[in-house]
Amino acid sequence: MLTKKEKIAYGLGDTASNLIFQTVMMFLLIFYTDVMGIDAALVGTLFLVVRIFDAVTDPLMGALADRTHTKYGQYRPYLLWLAVPFSVICVLAFTTPDWPYELKVAYAFVTYALLMLVYTAINIPYSALGGVLTVDPNERVSLQSYRFVCGMLGGLIIAAGTMPLVELLGEGNQQKGYQYTMAVMSVLGLVLFILCFLGTTERVLPHQKRVAKASVFSDFKLLAKNDQWQLLSFAGLCLLTGQVLKASLAVYFVKYYLELPDLVTHFVTLGMIMSILGCACSSWLANRLCKVKAYVALQLISALLCALAYWVPKEQWQWAFVMFAMWSFFLQMATPILWAMMADTIDYGQLKTSRRITGMVYSSVVFFIKLGIALGGAIAGWQLSYYGYQADMVQSSDTQQGIVLSFTLLPAIGSLVVAMIMTRYKLNAGEMAQVQSQLCKTA
């Protein structure tokens, strides 16, 4: 049994990660378009192009982590080694140089690429760490619930604090405000990563000789044999595409469709509060229902709520807030279950192939999740450009309609597709009990 103290310590690592993850989802698009002055369509392309590098860096990072052996473990040391570089690059990514437009675009591409690279280097070992703290499937759900409650607290800090801090620290200068705000968030993230490192212990150990002799190519061959990993990867891609599309457009939805710019912080903060409550309820739900069936049901509910919001008149903005809050609650209730299932696919793969490749599994799933993040952000930028968005101006009716459609119906399709995919996932409680029993026999 993991102690609450260790679960919280592990969760603090996701608080740190979410200080960037949620900032990228909620504010990076509008930072690029409205603060740096970059064309929305070009920003969408930027988000997608950088993901090409992840196709190489993510699996390499997973393979590197699997082959790391120190007195601190395989995955924990990266939290210590990369905390400072991560913090520095976060600030650089939200810095606006006083350069010509073309050089600003180049700067945005380089710093965003570096931000995603260092995020990969610290987040993949962190995610893999959750798979080696315990082998108990129920404890894994509980651990991931703690993780995402803490992670959403990081999101709450971003949602509630970003715009007020930008105004306070920038003193009317948004460029300076974003830079100083991210400096504050980065220092906080550095401290939290160190606390996560100090408060956790790796318990599930690999067979070192097998891992050392194996090539990265052989790791890919093992992944190809893991059909349940394939399902989770595709589900993660579709899920994050819709989720990030909606999150990226939340500010635009409130500011330009509802025409309530003063309520932007309230809107995103309400969503984060409900996300925290959803994550907190996840373990309770998984302990009472089949987690696979529960996950499918939660995605269907999320899709329904997301789609219904399309028909809410903007004059009834209170209902738009309610629908967004309920969508956030049910969608995030499913998130810890998804990450617990990732750990289950590692055990399943070990049983099928006689090798445990924790880092590679997490890195590959994280790659598809990050690809979904890129697609969601790219689609958001492309949709804004297609519908004629102009920064800091009153939008036309066509642009407003495009924003509300992209904010509601398109993300709903993502959740529907995820639900369909997960009906084929078979690692329920009964299956996992058999997997664990057979692994014990072969240990």
C-alpha cells in the first residue's frame, strides 16, 4: 500500500508539469496571436510541425529512461536533473523579443520546440515513475487520482492566476506581464519537481541485463505485439485533439462569442475546479464499477454535454458556464482511469513478451497524447484563420459562429471516437488479476 504522503509527493510532479501543460492549452495560442502578433494559421502550423520532432525524441527518451540505472532509480533522477532547464526554457517561450516579424516567428518556433523537448525529457520519466511505484491495479487508480487532482491544482493556479498576474506584473504591458508570470510559475514548478523526487520510491524493478542487451528497435517490436497499448495510444490521440481544441478556444469563446472578456478568468477557473472534483471522484467510481465500462460511459457523457452547449444562446451565458463546468467534471473523472490503464498495458506486455519496457510504453502513449495536443492546437489556429479571426477586434457573426462550432461540436466528436475505441479494450479487473497471477508465477 502506498502512503498518502507518497501519493501526494508523486502528484506534486504533475502540479509542476501542469503549470506548463495547462498554460500551453489555455494561453499559448492567444499569447502568440494577440501578444506576439503572429498569424493564427501560422501558429496552428507551428504547433503541428514541432510534433514531428516528438516522433523521434519521445521513444528515444523512453528507451533512455528504461536503460538508466542510478542509486535513485531509473526515472526519479530526471526530475532532479531537468528541473532547472525546464524552468528556464518555460520563461524563454513566453518572452517576446523586440525583433522584426519574421525573426519573432523563428523565435517562437525555436523556443516552442525547446519547450516541448524539455517537457518530453522530464515528463516521460515522471509518467513512467507512476508505473513502478506499485503493482496493485486499484492502488494505481488511486495514485493517478492523486496525481491528477494535484495536476489540476496546477491548472487551477494557471486558470485563476495567469491573467491577474499578467496585469499586475506587466503594469499594462502584456509582453512583460507574460514573461514575469511564467518566471513565477517556473520557480514554483522547480520546487515541486524536487519535492516529487524526494518523496517517492521505485519498487517495481526491471531485469537489468535483459534491458541492457536489448536494442531500441527490439523495444518497438515488443510494442507492436501489445494490442492493448495500441488502443490506448489511438484513444489518447483522439481524446487530446478534442480536449485541447476546446481548451485552446475557451478564451476566444468567452471573449469574442459570449463577449464577456472580464469573465475569462472566471470561466477557465470554474472549469479547473470542476476538473479537480472529477479527478477526486475517479478512484471512488473505479472501485465500484468496471473501470473500462466507466471510462466509455464518461466519454459518452462528455460528448453529449459538449455537443449540447452548441445550442445555448450567448445571451444565456450562465448556461454556457454550467455546460463547460459539467463537461470538465466528467471528462477529467476519466483521466486517472486512462493513466492507470497504461500501467496495466505494461504488465500485459510483460506477460506476452517476457520484458518490461515501462519508459517505452509511457513515452509512446505520451507521444500520441502530445500529437493530439498539437492537432488540437493546430485545428484551433486553422479554424480561427478560416473563419476570419482578427486579434483584439469585434468579430463578425461568421467568425463567432465558427468559434462556437469549433468549441462544442468538434470536441464532442473526439470523445465519441474515444468511446468507440475503448469498447475493444479488454484489461478489466478480472483480466488484470489473471495477468498479475501469471507474472508472479514466472517471476
